[in-house]
Amino acid sequence: MRLGVAMPAALAALAGGIFAWYFHTAEVTPNAFGWVLVAALLVVGRCPRFGIWLLIGAWVFTGVQEEWGSRLPTGLSGEDLAVEATVLTAQPMGNATRLLLSVDQCQSSSTSLAQRPSCSALTKVRITAYSDVRFRPGEQWQMTLRLRPPSGFANPDAFNYEQWLWREGIHATGYLRQEPAPVRLSSAGPSLRQLALDFLARQPLDDRTKRWLAALTLGDSEQLTQDDWSLLNATGTTHLVVISGLHVGLVASFVLLLAKSVARFATPTNWRMRTWPWWLAALACVSYATLAGMAPPAMRAMVMTLIGLWVLSGRHAPGAWQGWWLALALVLIVDPLALWRPGMWLSFVAVAWLIIIWQGRQRPQGIKGWFWALVRSQLLLAPLMAAAVLVAFGRVAPAAPLINLVAVPWVSSVMVPTALLGWLLSPLPMVGETVWWLFEQALSVFHLLLTLVVQHWPLWEPDRSLTYPLSLALLLLSLCWGLPAVLPSLRLAASALIVALPWWSLPSSIPPNALRVSVHDVGQGQLIELRSAHYRLLYDTGPRFRSGFMPLEALWSPGQLFDQVLVSHADNDHAGGISALLADHRVKQWMAPAGEALPISGIDCQRGQTWQRDGVSYRILWPPAGDNDLSANDRSCVLEVSAGEQRLLITGDVSTEVERRFLREVEPPVSVLVAGHHGSGTSSGIQFVRSIAPEHVIFSAGRSNAFQHPVDSVVRRFRQQGSCLWNTAHDGALRFWLKAAQPIQVETTRPLPGRRNQC
């Protein structure tokens, strides 16, 4: 590839990826794609010099399409599949193990004669093994899996797990079946990375030190705990932990410096003309990325570092921008799914901005020069990266610019060198341990610094109406201070704007006398947020899974304030997220039925309680005071919410018998009913459904749940009543406004083809 074609090559790769996405989402027919290929061949025939662009675009297009085609067919969801697979990673999680498997062979275990789709295209799956069997990376196993296509919860402004699975090339998720028992076919082959991880596990170091060493030096970031990631995300320092350009660049720079010193000693007259130090640095770069597992971030860092070494060598090397475009083209060619990874774009945008602000300037000289160069780069880079992160994730770390001024040199000059030096000196008794002890002390200082920053400047999640204005203001600030020849008055104006914007008095996104209701998608469970202008109530907290994960953890950034949390009853699918609320958020008042074993203290939920906030009325219809002879389900708090003539009714898990006991207190028709017990046949009795005549019915249930909620009889019952039916399992999170004199309009988070958004 000639250097002058770097930008067209990158653009061709981008076009191939975008067209592949359009080809899938727009459901373009194969015939249409065939005509496009014919047209491309005609172009190649008339203009052969453009053939390379078409080949690059076709390569990326094919790579993306293969990822779509490798997903588990829907017809095999929930079926037992017999596979032979190689363990890629094994992450312990309490009483279970999270496995990433490379599938070698796959076939359905079903004896049914019905024609079933093939799973032969399946190549990578992520499963949970609830087993005492110990799995090690590199082993090959024969096992029976129960899988489903990649899917995740669909909630507004929350982490998209399904999209993450796709861009990581994971084609199915599920769990290991205990019967038949898995059989190890072959042991793990020799792996330098696994030997290093095993060696690290045997060291007399603190657990935190071991997992940070594994993440910083070996790219095994899965060993970091959720608390570690929360701390890094809240301070904007995540880029310092994953194997990135910083780590690979440090390794390459160290080897280059060492090799140049040797060359200067060996050939003092012409050492500057020697090329072997650059080749040795490139070899070290590739070797380190390979040792780190060649995960997408490590591979991307390797490519960019190799291009950087080529540019800095000055021997027939491309310019900075040609190197940037060439790196982008190579990353997309090697890993087409990188097009949808936010980390890739953040890293390339950062490098592009550094090229802009340093283009035409002399290299800094001496320690003082490099210090001020680092300070200037961080200060000019921080606003731009904050704007990008704000647009991508809807949140920003306020102290990130300042903390990175300290964290970047501390990690790059102290922590990473001592971590890598510990590996080099580990064969020497006590020497390697001493160096790693120094790393442990440096890590303690780093961790203390991040903790203090989070306590005083926690992660900020601005109102959605402020996201884009604030991002544009940050971008303007970066441009004014980073570009040359900008008037000082404009720079001062941009600085004043960014300081004043968060304090502007923006109109509330929630008007008075109105309630925004969000029925979140939490699987087989229930979590409903009711929010008015100055009041925030949570009805139930969602489930806690066997792995310990609580869907509530992924809905909001830490530090949220809830005026009231009403837990309908103590069942796990309704109260499982309480520990996440206690750990990460603030709750002014708890409410739950008397007699429920819950780790909270508050007021009892009793029939007849009423209150009003922001013109919206709340009323508890059940349970009666002091009646503890009821079952756990029948003790559920039943809540009625009214805004004018519009009414919302949430019945928890109460049975049809209890429904009849408070039926007379409900004035029909009900605008929205959150169906009892997720659509179970024990709730939503015929008399209840006919009496309240709900306009909209929402089932909060998990996709392909084992209970088959909502059951057919309940669905038919509501359809016969003429209700509009919604299900979080298929529609994702559901939102609507409760406003007087305005019809209910339900908004879905996961729109389905052909699905009416209104009934």
C-alpha cells in the first residue's frame, strides 16, 4: 500500500463497515447486494486503480457480515447444544465461573425430528458455569450448553449490553448444563501469558496488587472488580489501566532507548544511522501486545505505536497525518468491529488533536520542557475528551483534567515501570518481590488519590437537555485554546461560557402536575421509576441474579438521590437491588409491608396512606394494617397514582383473591396497569380485568423466562377487554407521561419491526 493512499484506504474501510450495517438494519435483499457487486466489478474494469479501495471496503463489509451470520439462530434459543470448545478466559465469580469459549464444533442435542437450524457458524460464546469444575484458559472441553442469541436489557441512557456483545464478537450467551457432565478433551498448551498469570497468583502480594498487575501488564482487566471500575470511571482514568498506547508506547520507548544506548557504545561514530534499534523496539511492541492477549485495545495500541515508531524514525516515513490515516485503515482492516467501539474513536480523536496542537512546534528539550509539554497536552486534551465522553456516555468526570495531570505521569513514570521491572527481575530471589512491593506502595497512593477525588468531585451526569450544549461548549473551549492565532477575547469568552453553562437556569424537563413513569427492563423482575418536577419515587428494585449482578447497577451512575423507595415485598425479583441502592445511592425514605425480612428500616406500607407531590396524588390500596397472615405475594404494596383523570395502578404480586378485596376502591377505567405477578395466571382475574378496564397493560417480564410469563390466558383476557399490551421482554423499557387531559403515549426503548408504538 503506497503512503499516498492512506486516507482513501481508511475511507474505503469506513464505507465498507457503514454499508454492512445498513445492509443488515435495512434488511437489504441478497439480490441488491449482488447488483452492488456487479457495479463494483464494472468500476474495477474501467478504473483498475480504484480496485484496491473496493477490495478494502469489501473486506471490511465481509468481516462485519460474518459477525452477523455467526450469531446463534433464534430457533436454537433455549435448546441444549453439544459443543467442543476451547477456553479463552475463565473468570471466577463467587460460586460460579464466567467462561469465554471459542467453539470448535457445535450440534443440537435435541432428538426432535423437526428441522432445526444449524449452529455450525457459532465461533465465540460467553457462558456462566455453576460448577465446582476448574476451567483453565487453553483447555479444550466437550460440554452441553444452553444458549440464546446475544441480548441485553434495553433501558434509556444505560449501558447497551447487547451491542457490547456484538462488537466484542460474542455470538451467544448462556450457561453450562450439569448433565451430562463436561469432559476435558485436552489440557492447556504452553502459554506464556497463562504461565505469567499463574506465577503472579502465587506471589505473596495483596489481592488488589495482583489484579492491578494483571490488568496493567498482561491486559487481564477482567480481574478488576466492579469497585475498581467504578473508581476509574468516576475519575476519568480508565485509559490508564487497559493495555493502551501508553503501556505499549512505554515498552517500545524503553527498548528503543536501551538499544540506542547499546548502539552508541558499540558504534560511537555512526550510531544515529543504525536501524536495528527501531526494529527491536517494533519487535518489543508486537511481543508485548501478543503477551497481553492481542485484545482489541492492545492490538489497536500496537498498530498505532508501530506507525508512531515509523514516523519518528524519519527514514522514508509518512507524515503525522498520513500515519494517522494509515493506522485507522489498518485497525479497521484487521478488526472491522472496531468501527463500533467507542474506545477506538476516543483514542484516534485524542491522537488527532495532539497532532493539531503540536504540529509546527519544536520538540521539548530537557525535563522541564517535557514536563510543561505534558501539562499543556493534558489541559488542551481534557475538554475535547470530556465532550466526546459526554456525548458517548452521557456523563463526565469533573476532576478528570486535574487528576490526569497527576495520574498520567504517576502511572507512566512510576507504576508501569516498576510493574514491568518486577517481571524482568522476578527470576532473582527477593529482588522482583521488592520491586513489586514498591509498585504496591505506588498503587496505594494512586488508589487513595482517586478515592479522595471521587469523594469531593463524584461522577457528574448532567440533565439530558444540557448534554449537547455542554459538549459544544467544551468543544469550543478546546478549539479556542488549541488552535493558533485565536483572539484572546474569544478564549476568555469560551472559558466563561463553560464555567457559566452548568449554572444556567434551564427549564425543567418535567412540567408541573405531570409524572414521568419508566418501567425499566430488568428481566424477570420489576423496577418502576416515577418522577415529577421535585419528587422521585422508586417502586421495587429489580432482581439479583445468581452471579450477584443486579440490573439496577447498570441504570444510573452512583450518587443518585431517591425521595422514596417502595418495596412491594421481599421476593428477590422485586427486592434484589436493595443492596445496590444502599451501596451506591441515597434514599430519604423506605417503605415496605410489615413483616418482610428486608435489610432496610422505614415506614410500613398500609392501606389508606395517601400523599401528594407536584400535583400528583399517591394512594396505597393494600395491604391492610397488621394483617401478617397473608402470603408474601399477597402482602404486596398496591399503589395507585393519579394525575387528573389519568391513573396508574401497580399491584405487585397479589393474587386474584386480593384483587377482589380492593377492587371497589379503584375507579374505572385505569389508564395504565402494570400487570400483577409479571402476567402470571395467579393474578389479573377476570372480574378484576373487566372492572378496571385498563387502557394500557404493561408486563414486566424476562425474555424467554422459565415461567412463560405472561401466560396465554391472561393475555387473551386483556385483549378481549381491548387493552393495548406491552412487554419489557420485547419492547425494552417503557416510558409514558401521566398528565391531566392528555392521552397516554407509551414509548418503547427497543422498537420492533411492524410494532405499533401507539394502540
